[in-house]
Amino acid sequence: SGSVMPFFNALLGTNFPSPGLENPLGAEVHLVVRTHEEAIPEFLPDMIRTFNGGCTYPPGVPTNFGAPGPNACEDIQFSIHQP
């Protein structure tokens, strides 16, 4: 079977240098439900497909997880699923 990364790169509009899940049955999965507050049209693509699109960033935090914006985003649910 081939890597799933080309699919995810196309879906997310990015180019992660990763072969993807190499051991899916042994993977620990973290799920996060995150609020981005109200939709802002110019940030909407990033708000849908990135973790921090449209969110404010604290000083010094890299902005490679979505375009910074005015919204105060927060994690409202989190779960860890171990193999």
C-alpha cells in the first residue's frame, strides 16, 4: 500500500515531509475539538483546515499552523487513544 501523505497534502494544501502513519495499529492518536469563534470570510479556508487559522498567537509562537487572526481560539475537548 502507498503512503496516504499525498492525499492529506492535497486536502490540507500543504506539503508535510512525512511518509504518514507507518504503524497505524500501534499509533497513539490525540483528538482535539477546537473552537475558532465566529467565521471570518478572509480566514475561513485556514479556519477549516488548520489548527490555529484565524486565532491570535502569543508572542514567539510559530504561525505555521494557520494564518493568525483576531479570534481567541481554545480547545474545548481533548482525548488520547492509545494502541
